[in-house]
Amino acid sequence: MSEPWWISVIKAGVIINLVLLTFAYTTLLERKLLARMQLRFGPNRAGPYGLLQPIADLIKLVRKESFFPTAAIDTPYILAPVVSAFTALAAFAVIPFGNGWNIWRYHVNGVVANVPISLILVFALGSIGIYGFIVGGWASESKYSLLGSMRTCAQLVSYEVSLALSVLGVVITAGSLSLVDIVHNQAHSLWYVVPQAVGFLVFLISGVAETSRAPFDLPEAEQELVAGYHTEYSGMRWGLFQMAEYVNMITLSGLAITLFLGGWHFPFAHGVDFLGPLWFFLKLLVLLFVFIWLRATLPRLRYDQLMSFGWKILLPVATLNALVTALVVVWA
Amino acid sequence: MSPQPVDTLKGFGVTFKQIFKKPLTMQYPEYKRPVYPRFRGRHRLWRHQNGLEKCVGCSLCAAACPADCIRVVAAENTPENRVSPGERYARIYEINMSRCIFCGYCELACPFDAITLGNDYELAEYDRDDQIYTKDMLLAEPIKKVPVADAELYDTPIPYYRTYS
Amino acid sequence: MSAAELVTVKIDERSVQVPKGTGLVETAAAAGVEIPVFCYEPRLGDAIGACRMCLVEVEGMPPKPQAACTLTAQDGMVVKTARTSEMARVGQNATLEFILVNHPLDCPVCDKGGECPLQDLTFRYGPGTTRMTFEKRTFEKPIPISPAISLDRERCILCYRCTRFSESVSEDNQLVAVNRGAQTMIATFEDEPYTGAFTGNVTELCPVGALLPTQPRFEIRPWEFQAVPSVCGLCPVGCNVDVDQREGKVKRILSRNHPEVDEGWLCDKGRFGFSHLYAEDRITEPLRRVRRRGLEEISWEDALEDAERLLREADGRVAVALSGSETTEEAYALAKLVREGLGAHTAMLPEEVGGGLDAFRVPLSAIRDAELIVVLGDDPVVERAPIVDLWLRKARRAGAEIVEIGPAGDVQTSPGTTARACRRLKTGELGSRLRTSERAILIWSGSGAGGGSHLAALAADLGFADKPGCGAFFLPETANGRGVAEAWAAASDAEGPEPEPLGLLIVSGDEAAANPNVRALAERAERVLAITMFHSLAAGWADLVLPGTSYLERDGTYVNLEGRVQRLRRAAIPPAPDELAWIAQLAARFELELSPYPSLVFAELSERIFGGVTYEDLGEEARLPERVPLAAPPTASPDEPVPPKATAGTLQLLRYRPLFSGAAVERVPELQFQRPAPEIELSAKDARRLGVKRGEPVNVRSNGTSVELRATINKRLKGGVARIAEDHARNLHPTVEVSK
């Protein structure tokens, strides 16, 4: 069941646009939800209920002066946000959002690229994305940026280990590295969130840390680092960094849904699976809500607390989870 | 500090409940909160009841101003052109609103109650040059007025300069 | 004076040693203790103790507060001021309360506010409230006692500083206190305007806002202007001034008090003459003469092009008419451009100046300490260098003998014979007294001095070179004539022939533009380039006019009549660039290296003529350089031709340039009342002969011109001589006929 290359291209285009649209309105969702949790309205001036706020922000960023510090090193400085944004978007290529449809005489897959090792691909792309942050901060040739990027790098790298280990349980249970297969397998059994609850928790926590969201948002701690690695960026270059962060968040939520929450399946009933993208989207919204809820409630972790938590608690738990799963699978 | 999982989860509950409460934001500009009667806003130059300006151009306000934003050039009153009671008046009186910190020292320094800080705070302009307020602008009634809270309610005495000529 | 004998005085528990006879106020200042004063001013003579502000308690004297200003330091004195003595504190507090009883509540509208000693002392020593519940005494106010000074009688605290100045410094006795008691007020006789050369000083003396200058009325608050230390450039004395400028414009001029040059006094011309900077006919853009259209304004690029063209076309036949009021740096720059760049070496100065008297150099304050002073010359000292007149009066009050030799002096001579009188002084009774005196001063106040060479010859003959207390002064006409002449000489050593026919005449400065000799030369020149400030002076006959700047708008140095190099500072923003700036640009077109910065030009110049002194060395209070040792007996330059004596029926005309004349004064409205009235001074003998009484109009005729003037009688004037101010004499010949 292969599809013509041009359908893949169209699909890729559609997916990218949808992801970017989601990103734009995630910013609005975050602002309004955060505001409501803090007993205030969010943006409600640009358009009815602030619905045109992301458009206004976009126009503002595009019109803003993207200053170029004279001390900055040209090529890495310009390419850094591009790398981060690119990898964030590219990771979405392997996340399945539907079963596949037959439209006219063509078959459309439910995923942009069906790669047997898609899980590893996602993690690989995530690692490359970290390069964007590090290089961006370092190429800015400013002490705040350098310190910010060093901290970011350390944080992201540390929590990436736990992230990878936490999905080991799922891989062992599903027996495959392909995301499509993992989703398929969840149709027949309980969603993996039930047997792999610990793994899910570790994945979620590491995910929050991976995307530099509260309470792990030290790279953006304004009081300490001015603005971390994106101090010397403004205008659309900074917009690209923000996009990378939010799209990372969306990708990670997508990954969590795929690995633990049954992907595009509707719980218990299977008849409505042709509406896969819709259920995927709704689950995505729930997870985004959780992300925002975390941000509104929890204070920021201190750097040493963050590192000790990642290495001393999260990593052993993830390892243990993988070990126990392996033992259970082997003996059962 | 030991971890408090139950309390943390209770915190989540608090933030969740807040979503459904009514926000406390007052929507400006539909609703402008009334300012206190002694609020220090845009300056005003006053006249006596017979039309003469109170300001004699003594420049004490310029001396007192910590931000150095008042420019006073005085001139002599002539019989044909009598602007203030007494010998001199302020020919040029300019306040640079972008430098003013609205501290009220000029009001304290003025021996004639000629300059006081009124209640208007809507002073945004598109051009920095428009921020230099000249004497006519300061003498005139403000164009954009803001609501002021009831003086009785706040037990604010009516200032002397408003009661005598 | 004998060597100072030190005495120990105890003030407020502090011991201090001062020379015996020092006033108690200065003694306290030496100990770091302030004794507040109002009427005490040592420059006005003896202390009178009128204001009772300086009350202190002195042990051993009668048990009541004493006026410290009237006491002098004695050995073993114990003085307690308001800081430690309750009696003194209460006394000073009460004094201020009494002063304020009738003082009007004028502080916001009074110009003195902010720099008022009454405000400051009341804050420090006075009462915080008033007990005066009655009506204060009022006067009509303000009264202009002259167009330049306004008097507010209500504010006067009767310290009598102004009357004492009028009585014992300028000695004109115009300001007096009339009435008595609480109604005492300051007035002039029959409310005539307070006229004189030094009237402005009372505005600086007055401790309250009673006497204030009218020029900066209501525009000066001390927190709004900056004081720029500079030097006055209107006469060769070079009094040190503080120029108060606000927003780039000069508002007021105050004295900076150089104790050796001016002792804190300023003449009215220097004090009030600055408003010529803002005259209506001030040139701000270069002007070029266009045939049939007159003058048109051009840009500076075009002007410099034109100037270069004029300079090249003249082909070395260039002459420069200097006015003597350029700064030394400017004159040097111009000289370098013309002499090195064009090879032309002819320059005109209004009079000869030189360093002939450097061997007899003394500061002006030496006049005060002299015992015998001889003033030679046709012109009154007050019209040439007014502050010297104040020094002479001070010397006379201290007991010196002053002998004036001139047409209106103690020894009467004919006009133009001063050189002869100078030679006669070598012998004779006066000469022998000069020879034996240790503190004698010679002053030449007139024309024909030959750069002071006659005086130098006399002084060398009298042996002044070996006596540090003896000196000689020559009062030039121009403010910086010496500096300009030396700068011109320093620019090059080459000599050149007189340019014939004259290709280009460069007229530098307003004084040169107003000089009729320069005007006559300009008629003969093919082209004229004028550097002047005012339209009406050179605009009629110049081909290219470049705007000039005034002494208040330039950085540079002036050399005064003592030979002291003093620094000018730019106080106001000129409407046109400084001369050095465009001379440097012009010089670049002739491949000359000339810096547009006065300090660098001065550094270059100082090597050659000032002995390597730097701008920093000059400082704020310039020092007088040491005397130059007398190498060879100086030779006097040849005498100027003596004007013909009057024949029967005619009178010899003596012209003099009054102090209040010149392009600057003409443009100051407040000084117009000081300009000389159209009068002719006759001697008593001639007035009797002609049957003319004081005030009668007479007709003064000479070949071709005649003019109507009012007659006044000067009893000291020599018979056969009539004196008329330069403004009114105009084209009259040296001998005139006077008839009713």
C-alpha cells in the first residue's frame, strides 16, 4: 500500500500548515488559559475573544527589527533557529494520525512517512534540535546567551536519557520501534498508559523538561539569565525559536498520545476510527491543557534541583521500569 | 524541603477551579477607574478670578524639579500687556512631559499656587516633540478628562487655591 | 610696609595666627569660621559697622555685641561668634529680623533671588517667622536711576555700599542717601540719571535686589545660567569677567576679581556692552558684492572660493589692516596665511605697540602702592583705560602724589607735545624726585607714544629698571594691539616691499573698518575683503564681507597693557564660525598647515613669543611675567609731528576718543545715555574772550566744515585749546574757529 510521492508531498504540506496553525493558536490557548487560572482575561482585544492575537503577534514579529549583533558569528547565528525549527517540524513526519484512507483511486497513508524505526528517528531529530539552542546561544557572543545555552544544553541532554529510557517499556511491550505498529497494537489491548503508568509519568515529566516548559523552564528564567540563549535574538529569528519550542511541545504531546494513549483510536469503540485525526487532535488538546496547567501551578526548579532530579530520581525510575517490563514480558 | 505530593495535587486542583471563576480584570478603556482627588497627573496653570495668570515666572518650580524638565523665561508686565498681577510674568513656560516624573515638587515649590498637578494621565503622543507642553496647553482645560473619585468620600480638603481669587 | 608681625587670636575655641592689623572678618575666615556681613567691603575703604550683622562677643570689651568688621586682630584676642555665643546669636538674629521688618516679600519676582546674601544669611542666622503685623513702608518702585540700572527702594537694607562706592571709589558722589529714619532712601541729585564710567559696579555690590541691571531683567536665575570665566576685550586693561550665559546667549557680565588687574571693578562699557552681540545689523552669512545689486548672501563654500580667488588675483600685493581686537591666535593665523602663503608683509595697526616697556613691568596694583605718579598725555585716563583711573584715585586717597602733564593737567602742555614733555622730565625737579623715589609710576595716556619708546627712554634714564616698585605704563588704544603686533611679527621673518598698486586690502575687525585711514586706503585698493560683525561698517565699500565674531564668542588669548597674557573663553555661540576655523580652511588651499583650534595655534605661537607657556599655565588668574632685563638703553622713536599752534583767533583742536564710543557701544540701547553730548570744551580764558557762557551753542568752523556744538568750560584746560569728542569732531581740521 504505497502512495504516490506527490500525495506525500501534499500531505506533508498540509501537516506542516496544520502544525503551524496549531502552534499559533496554542500560544493563544496558553495565554488565555493561563490568564483564566490567574483570575484574569487573556488577550481579548485583537479580534473577538482575542482570536486574531496570533496574527497580530506574527505581524509584529515580522515587522520588528531583527537586529544583528556585530559580535555575533554570522552563519551559526542565523542558522541556529532554523535548525531548531526544522527538526521540530520534521519530527512530526513520522507520527501517525489516522488509519489511511482511499480517496478516489489513491491510497493516502495515515502518516507522512512510514519508517520502521520512526521512534529512533524522533529522538535523533530531537537531539539535533538541541544543537540549535546551543549554537544559537554560543554564536551570539554574549555572556547571558552563553550561560543560557550551557544550562539549556545540560538540561536537555540530561532529560533526554530519561525520555528515551521511559519508552523502552512500550517498545518491549509492543515489540516494534515503528510508531504505526505501536498504535496498531494498542487497538487490540489496553492503551499502554495502563500497564506502563510509571513509564507514562516519567515520559511526561521528561517531556516537560525536554521542551523547557515550566517547572523546568530555567533557560528562559528572565530574572537570572535575561532571556537565556535567545537574548540576542529579536524579530522573526526569535519567533523561530519560539516556534521550535511550541512545536516541540506539540510533537511531544503527539508522541505521548501515540505511545501511551492509543494514538488516533477512539477508546473502546472502533467504528469511528476513520475520524482518527479528530480523536488525535482532541487528545492533543488535553495534553496541551496539562502542559499549561503545569505551568500555571508549579514554581520553577532551581538548576541543581533540576539536575539532581533528572539524574538521581528520574533515570533510576525509568531504568527500573524498563527492567521490570522486560522481566514481565519474558516470564509472561 | 521534603516533597509534598498530596499538597502539590491540591495545588493543581486550585488552579483548575480558578478557570471557572469570574476574572477580576477591569476592562480599560471601557471602564476607567476613578482616581483619587489628589492624584498627581498632568500639570495645570491657574488663573485668578479676574483673568490674570497667577504665574509670575519666578522659576522656583524649575529650581525644585528633580528631573529638570521645566523651562521658564520671564518678562516684564507692561501697561499694554498685563498678564499677571505684579511686575513679571512667564513669557515662556514649557514642561517636557517625557522627563517629568510627576513628583509634585513644582506644586510644593510654587509660592502662588500657580501650578498644580491635576488628575489627567492620558498623555500618550506619537511624537516626542509633542510631549513638550507649552503655556497655552497648560493653562487650558484638559481635553481628555478622567473620572475622579468623590472628594467627600476620601475626606480630601478642597485646596486653598481653588477657593480664593 | 614692614614685615608682618603675627598675632594669635582665638575665635570660637580655634586659635589662628594672622598678621597684625588684619580685619576680624578675614581672621575668622582664616580660622574657618564665618562671620556674616552686609556692609563690610574692604575695597570701599574703612569699615563703618552700619548693618550690625557681624556681631560677635569679644572678651575684655564692653559687655555688648561688637561689630567685628570694625575690629582688627590684636594679640591675645578672644572672640566668640554666633556659633558659641548666645549674645552674638541673638544679636544677629535680631539684626536680620529688623532688616526684614520693612523688606518686601519680593523674592519670587526679585532678580537677586537665588544669589541673594540676605536670603542666605536669613536662612543661616535669621528668624524663621515674622512678628511684623503692620503695614510695611512702601516706595514707588522700581525707579530707573539710569537706563542701565534700576533701583528698588523698598528692598534697600541701607548698607550704604553704593553710596560709599560713589563717594570713595568712583568719587563722583552721585548716589546719596536722602531723608532719614525709616524713610531713608537712595537717590541721585534731582533724580538725574546716574552717569559715569563705573556705575554698574553698584549692582554687583548691592547685597539685595535693590540695585539691579536692567539688561537681564527677569531672565537670570542662578540655577538657569552658567558662568564662563573670560576676559573683557573692549579696552587694553583686560579685566577678568564672569560671563553669565543662558542657552548660548550672554545675559550678564560680572567681575571675576583679579586682585592685580581690576580688583573686582568693571567699567560700564565692559559690563553692559555685550548686547552688541545681538544687534539687528549683525552679519551672520558671508556677503558678496554684486554689481548694481549691492550685497548678496552666499554660502561659506562660495565665500571661501571667492576669498581664495581674491587672494590669488592680488598676486602678492596684499595689505592687512588689523584692528587690534583680534585674539593673538587669530592674528597669527591671518599673518601666517598672508605672509607665508602669499608672501605679503604689509600690515596696518591703528598705532604702534611694542615691548619697549617690558623692562619696567609692574602689575596695575602697583599704582595703588606708589607714592609718586606722573600721567603724561593728551587723553584722560578714564577714556582710555578706565580701571587705571580707579587705581589712580585709590592711590590718591592713600596719599600718593599724582602729577598730570597734558593740555588739562597740573602741568599744562600743548596737544601733541607729550614726547617733548617726556624728555624734559629727565631733568628738573620732578625728574629728580622720580629718580630718588622707590615707588614711582609713569603713565602715558595719549597718542604719539611710539609704542611706549619715549617712556622707555625716560624710565631707563631715571633708573627704573633696577627698582621693582617703579614702573611705566603706556595705555594703548586697542585691546590686544601688543598681541596682534607680536603675532604678526612671529609669523615670518621676511620683509617685503610696500605693495604698489594695492591689489587686495584685508580689513580685519570693526575698529579697522571704522577707521577713516583704512577707508582711505580702501579707496586706492583694487579689491577689499572685510571681516566685520556689523553691516553698516564695511558693507558699503567691501567686495567680500565675512562675518566676524566678538571677544565673547572666541577662545583665545589677549595681551593686556601690562604685558599679561590672559585667556578668553567662548561664552556665547556665535552665529558664524570662528575666524580660526575658516582661516585654517583657507590656509589649506594654499598648502599651509594651520590648526583651527586656538590651543594648538597658541602652542605653536607660545614657543616664539611667550616663552613656551602653555594654556594650562595661564590658568584662570594669569600671572604677570617677570621683567625683561634691560639690555641696552632704549632709543625713542622719532617724535610725531607737532600740530601747528593756533594763530590769533583760532583754537587748536584736541580730539579724544571717549570711552563710550565705537561700534559696540553704538548698538547697546542702555548705554546711549552715556555717550558724550555734542559739546566743545573751552578754557576759561577763551570763553571769556569769545564771550561764551556755559551751555551756549557755538559754531565751530574749519576749512570747509562747520558744526554746531554746546560750549562747556573746563577750568583746567590750557588756553588756546578746544577739546571735542571724536564722534562730534568728524572732519574738522586741527585748527578751528569758534564763534557764537
